Amino acid sequence: MVAEYIKRMYKEDTELSDKIFKAERRLKTLDLDKREKELLISQVQKMKAYQEVLQARIKYAIEKGKK
């Protein structure tokens, strides 16, 4: 059985993937000025970094639960 907090992290990871996808699509389709584009690129980079940590936490929690 998967612990509730792991389920919540999975849900957050899924939602974050969707937000990253949408932000990257906006970068390609919207007519953004230079500053807007810089800020959105920075935001996407930070969301991806956060997602890497979140996924590492999920993996660790699952491995820890197997012990």
C-alpha cells in the first residue's frame, strides 16, 4: 500500500508536469516581450528543478517503505 503522503507527492508531480508543459507551450506560441519571456523561462527552469527534487523524494520514500 502506498502511503497517503506519497500519493500527494505523485499528484503534485503530475500537476507540475502539466504546468511545465503549458508554460513551455506558451513560450512557443504567445507573443511575449523580452522581459516576459525571460521571466517565464526562469519560472520553467525553477519548476523543473523543483520537480527533480520532488521526484527524488518520491523515489526515496518508496525505497524507504520497502525496508
